[in-house]
Amino acid sequence: MLKCRYKEAIAVCCILITMAQASCGPNGTSDFPESTPSSSNMSGIISSVTSSEPGESGYTAPKSTTGTETQTTVPVVTSSPTSSSQVPPVEKAQDFYVSAKNGSDKNAGSRNAPFLTIARAMQNAKPGSTIYIMNGTYYETIKPVSGEANKPVTITAMPGQSPVCTPTVPYTGEWKKYKDNIYVADFSNIKNSINTANAQIFVDGEAMVEARYPNMGPYLSQIMDSPRAIAQAGTNENTIVTPDSIPQDIEGATVVVWPGEDGVAGWYAFTSPVASVSGNTVKLTKKLNRPENYIGLNAFSPVAGNPFWITGALSLLDAPGEYYYDSANSKMYLYMPKGDSPSSYSITVRGSSSYAVDAKGGYHIAIKGIRFYGGGIYMKGANNCRVENCSVRFADHQYASDYASRRLESSTMVTGDNNYITKSRFGPTAFNGITLGGNNVRFTDNIVQSSNYCGADFAGVYLLKSTNLEISHNTVKDSGRENIYFITETTFDQCVIRNNYIASHARLNSDCGAVYTWKTNGNGTTRIYNNFVDCGTKTPNGTMGKHFDGLYLDNYCSGFIVDHNIVVGGTVGLRTNLSNADTLYANNTVIGSEYGYGIYGYPSEQAKTNNTRFYNNLFVDVKTDLNYNATENGAAKSYIGKLINGAVPVPFTKSQRVLSSNNFSGISIITNGANQYQPVNGSEAIDGGIKLPGITDGYLGTAPDAGAIEKGGSMFAYGASWK
């Protein structure tokens, strides 16, 4: 950690130099120069780990693994300041105004004579135009025209106002009482414009819950805390045995189950229609099994103890906030959250489009201050674009998705070059909270919450192949699987994940990391640092799986730097698997995890695990420092060792993995007050670490401390700056 003034001066100089650099898009200089690539690598210099300025870089993995000091080269990833004062002056074109309350598309589009629709404004917009959206709800997909260099097209809320845009379809017809507190409506007149496969219904913009067992609260936003039933004895790949009596007439409903070999939630949710019900025994129409063996265990066949729910039958409609759509007869059944009639509320249904904004392939576009629901901001292949002060709720919807459904896309997707997303909120959503990728991308000061409620292979922030990407000062929490995910089998170059609050992942699935990747190359320049990772605890109702780890680099990863993070709770604080190489875990503090380190995989892969290093880490109140588990061909081999003295569990040799004696366990730290997460006076961790150029520069005392925060230093800032 850097705390010396001269280091700060150097960092400032680097930033000033890069401010003069231009990042170019399809039409020249970027309108949003927050993302500026580095023109060169600089040795031995890295910005302060407590700095709020963008631009820190990855740490090049050292090749030497002997001695007390390791020499390294640290390239600097730079970016220009995010101040609006740095944006080049805009050449203004005609501005237009839109009002859902008193506009007309026959008007001139002026402030006193606004258009009715955003689409009409887009017909008139040209590079440099600003479209001001007044209060109201706009039932349309925004399709922006592109701007030019220094002439962006901006779609923004009227100052002081908060308009809503949604691709959902309003229903304004009659509601009749069906029985009790349930009402029914005929959707025949809108059936061709709604998503009949997922006819999700919204009441005043809030998503309701499809009829299900077991019941949950009245709003879908509560789904991560919703109960799941637990499969009983007799459950197998063809059968689910329920713990309670359920309606017998639910043929065709969908069973959603999380198979796991030891009776806990597994990797993914599997689905099957119901064939028949007899008592508490539910027969399935398809076999829920996959033939593959994973580490000698069949983890894809339901067994007793697995969590599940059942959804999609009229007889399950028995609680406030639930609905059921009879697609054959175009009938919507709804039990309002308060049990009253839907007639006095705004009722909308998910439309055939999942895009609230469709700017695919666009450039020089800014979206500001608009609330979206029922669809996402889709900017695939877009360049020089900006999203600011927006919210995106329920962008995608699907209650469950089978294992094979791993998807790279979601309805909220920003990929391309020189894009900037800030001060926006994403989620809840069934798939990825947001998908990001490209060159010179900045995602900073955002909130991403309750992503992947379908329990498949999605994440809060899903990262595609990128260069000079920065994920910083965000709050990312409550995801079904991972909170932040690097896509597999690709290379990330000069990317940083820093100063984020990353909390409560694995809400529906098992074997997940708060930050996770598999078979991914960080190129020696991708760095994960200064993050506060709060893994939480396993909940009584089984809403977390067996493994919910902190920072997790799965098999075949390489070239990552993981340093100066604080990890609290979870199964394993720092996890790496066999066959990983050239990765550094340094100066992390792990508190209250079951294990400090976790190393798992196939014994045959040990020889490939080269130059994976653990230095200067601090473990507080962990069950044991290391869990080493290697399983192959159905035979498990477990080795538990203490790292205080640098002991290495057989057969994992020091030539394959360097464990420094400068890893400490059981050391007390300060967890409140002004000196949070620092070692207490007299701790072995003080001056107990080794020097790692570019990582421990600016240490206080005679040597670096172990752990994330130096004694006498400052706690780093983390998370979004707003709520």
C-alpha cells in the first residue's frame, strides 16, 4: 500500500500525462474520455491503494519464487479523470422535449410544445441533439440515433424529474372477480404484443410472483430471500417428494430443482414439467440427470435434501402478489398484494421486446436520469457511450434455466470501446445484472443487486474479454451465483477490480465465488485489490449452497494479482485450484471464513501449478489456514496443514507453490473505530511481511505488514457512494 507523498505525486503526474491522450471511436475523439489507454508500461510505479483516482494496474507475476524479496515490473493502466469539466465542448444541435402527459407527436418538439413519444424525437434528432424527457411513463423501446465526436446524442430526464421508460404492454381493460381475492382479465386484445412464454405482470412497475409452492412474499424483488422446499427421501432423477401436501392438479406446472450430490443446492437449477402428482410424490416428464461424472461424483441428479420449488399452475395461486397466465385462453389471474381489485392500478405485462434501450452498434450516445423496468439497456458493440443516473429493474425474466443455458448475453449489455457507466442501479433480474466488455471501459459507482434469480450460470457483473477495463467503487450483492465473473477461456489485459463492496453471493447455488473465474488468463496485468468482500453465512432455509467462497480462481487460471482485499465469512476466503499458474495472493486479510486458503482439484494437475504464490496474508478467526483437497477417479485425498511456519501439505511441493512464513493466523485486528482492520499493537503481523515491489510500496515501519491494512495506515474506501 502506498502512503508516501512522493508516490502520490508520481501517480498524479501519470494521470496528468494521460489526460492529454485521446481515445477514439468510430468517428474520432471520444466524448467521454474517462477511459484512456496507457501508451506505455512503467516499471516499479503503481498508484496508491487508498486512492480514489482511476488508473491502477495489474502486477506482473514475478518469475522468481525464492528469497525474501521478489522483483517485479508493474505496468500502469491509466485513465483520465471523470469530471465533466474534462468533456470536450459540445457543438449543439436542436434540442427536443417529450411529455407523456401533455405532448403530441404533431407538435414541434419544443419545451412548450413537446412530443408525446421518444421515438418521434429520435426521428428529428441529429448529432449534438439533447432529448429532454419529462415526468410520466413511456411504453416504448428507445432506439437512439448515433452522434459524432464532440456531438453526442443525449437522452436525459428533464432536470429535477424522473421519467419511466418500459417496453411492457399496458392493460386497461376490465378485471372481474374469479374467486376469493383473485381477479381475472381477458388478454386476447394484447396477446400478440406480450411475451406469452413469460407473461410477467407488473403492478405500478413492481413485478409480481408467478403462482408457486412454497409461497413467498408478494413482490418478486424478494425472491433471493424466498423459501425453497426441501426434497424428501425417495427423490431421484424422475421424482420429487415434497415435505408438504400440495395440490394434485398441477400437471404441466414446472418443477425447479437444484441437484447436488450431498443433498445441498448444486451448481445450477434444472427444470421439468410435472407429469402427475400422487400424494406428496411428483412425477417428472423428463429425466433430471446428466451422464457426466465430475470429480468422481454425479452432481446432476436430484436427491433428498435438494432445494426446489414448483411454479405455473392455477391451483397454486393462493397468496397475495401471485399471478397465473392461461396462455391457451389468454386469461390472466391475479391476487393483488393487498387483496383488492387491480382496476385502480397501473397493470402492465412483459412485452415481446426485452430492451428498454436498443442501441446496438451505436456510438456517441448518452442515457441519463431515466428509470427503466421490464427491459434492459442493450448496447452491444456500442462505442463512446455513457449511462449515468439510471435504474434498470427486471430487465430479464425467467424463473429457471437448465445447466445448458449458460449465456453470454443479457438484456442489459454494454460492450465496445470507450464506454462509461456510473451512478446507476441494476437489478433484480433473472440473468446477468449487466454484461460488460471491450476496450477502455469504466464501470464505477453503481449498485448491482439480486441478479440471476433463475439460478443458472449468470452473475451480477459478467465480464467479457477486455483490455483496460475498470470495475471500481461499486456495490454488487445478492446474486444467485457469482457477484463478479470473468468469462472463461479468454484473456483479460490491464483490467482492475478495485474498491468494490461485494457481498452475499451464492444465494441460490453452490460452489461459487464472490469474484470468480475458470480457465482464464489475467496476462500478469489483471489485478483484484482493495475490495471488501462480505460472503455472509449459510442461511437456515438453505438459500446458500455448500461452498460460497471469497476470491475464487478456479482451474487453469493464470496471471492474476489478488492483493489488499478484506474477505469476511464464507467457506474459503482465498481459493485457487490445481493447475493454476503465475498468480499472486498478497496482503489479504481473511476474517471468520471456514478456511483461509483453499486448494482443490486433480492430483495429476499438480505439475501445472507453477509459480502460484501466497505472501503477507493475514487470517483471523478461521477454522484452519489451509484446506487442501484433491480428488480423482472417485478417491479423495485431503491434506490439512498450518502455514504459520511455511509448512506445505504433501505432496504439494514448494517448487510448485511458494508459501511464505509471512502468512499469519490467529492475529487480532481492530474491527471498529478509526483504525479498522489494522493489526493490534504488538502483533506479529506488524513489519512481518516481505517486500513486493509495486504491491507493498509505501509501507510503514521496517517492512510491510501482513494483511490488507498497514498499522498506522488508512482503511481504503469501497462501495458505491450513494444508496
